[in-house]
Amino acid sequence: MNVIRQLSFSALSRMACQRLSPESARDLLNNVDNFMFDCDGVLWSGPKLIPGSLETIVKLKKIGKKIFYVTNNSSSSRRMYVEKCNKLGFPATEDDIVCTSYTAALYLKSINFKGKIYLVGNPAIAEELDKFGFQYIGLGPDRASDGASNYFNPALLDTQLDPEVNCVLVGFDIHLSYYKMMKAATYARRKDCIFIATNEDSHLPCDGDIVIPGTGSIVAACKIPARREPIIVGKPSTYGFTPLQKLHNLDPSRTLMVGDQCSTDIAFGRKCGLRTLLVFTGVLSMSDLEQLKQSTDQQTHEMLPEFCTSSLVDLMDLSKKS
């Protein structure tokens, strides 16, 4: 049984993860109307454009394709993303963008949330919450952390909590502290408290040797002591596709998700029934993908892309070759 299982996954892996060819590039351009892009690692890396990405987006737009930006970054609002896209030359309006600061607020709106939120987050999340009129506390440094000692203080047991808080929302927070972890976990343990996280990305793309922890590390710091799992509204959950599909009447079978991570971007695309393309300009390399292909685990197989290629520029360049 295990041999059969291994062979079946091996065969499926060969069917997936095909290197983008002139034929497959033309197939995508002919049969895809909507192109969804992860941003950091696909279009840009930090403040720098990834070579050829801007030209590719402009060409796709010129031939009538719809362009959308779907990012797990919770440290920017849709307004901020429009500003960054336009500054770099990418055509974008707020209707073209789904970021997790917005998705979190939209999720709370969809469930008709009433109450107060304890926010482990940043001003971008607060901006999106403000648009829906939500109440929240916790933004910025926790003053209780000032002058804190490096050992357990019994005074922690006397920490004052807000009785009105019935939701914990965790995103990227540069001011994460022991006190914030404690408060988030305590609120999350309350009966009927909603627990939400923007995403669980392990780290951020970075050109140097420094490892920059992602939001997943912050979420873990809160969910482990809370002893419960949050609702994840970022990729790979499908919450990011729903608002775009409704607003633009998108056909999943004619939509392509382009990303640099299998566990988020590609898994998201596959869950939503989209076509998928992995590029190696961000988190994953070709050798990383080869290791994933060797796995006999079904969950890993479900993260494999339909196509892979070195960079986004290959999509247009290969389509011109015979």
C-alpha cells in the first residue's frame, strides 16, 4: 500500500511542477484572463524591483489582462499598497489589492462582529479596522513593558484587562513584548472570544544573511500560550480570493496565481481552483522545489504548482519563442 501511495504521488509530482515552456507560456496567455500576484519576492524585493517584473505587468495590462495583487503583508493597508505600486510604476487601485490588514477587517465585517478587539498589530491594520468602525486597543508599545525585569514578576497576575474585549487579532507587530503575548493569550482564552491572525509566514524575503522573522513567529508566540489555533485570513486560506471574485466576477479556471512560496501562494491558488505559477525570485529555489516533489505526503503534494520558472519575465519572453 505504501509503495503504491509513493508511486502515485511521484507520478502526480511529475505532472505538476512543469518548467514553463514556450507552449505553456502561450497557453497561459491565451487561456487566462486574470493574473493574481504575490508582491514581495515576485514583483519586488524590499524596495527594489525584480528585473522584468514591471515590464511584464505593463505588457499584460496592455493586452487586456486583469491584474490583482494578493499579499500576506499586514504592515500595509490597501491605500499604502496603491501608493507603493504606483510609485514603482505598477497600475493599481484599491479594488485590485487584497492585503491581510484588509482581509482581517473584512472577515470581522462578514460575521457582523460587535465588540472590542485586542490588536497585536500595526497602524496599517488599525487603518483598515477604522474604515469599518471597529473598536480596538493594544496598538503600539505596551507601556507595562517599560522597565520590566528579566525574570517572572508576580505583579503580572494583577495585570488589568479590558472586560469588553471579545476578539484577538494578531498581525505583524514590531512592538511585540512579553506583556502583549500574555494579554493576547489571556483574552483568547476567554469564552466566546474570536481569535484571528493575518497569516503564518515564517520569515520575510531578504537578500542578505539576516533572517527576518515573519508574522508566523508572532502568531506562534500568542497561540501557544493561548492553547488554541486562530482563524487565518491570509494565504493559503481562501478569504483573499472571495472579495476579488465577488467584485470582479472572476472565473477561477481562467485565473492564474503567481507566487514565490508553495505553502502560501501556491496552496492558496490550488484551494481556490486557480492555475498556478511558482517563480524562484523570492523564498524558494529550484532545489527547494525538488525536495518538495520527492515527498510522499499528500498535504505537500497539494502545495505543488502547475508550472515553475526562474522569474516572472519568462512568461512574456518564452511566449515569443517557437
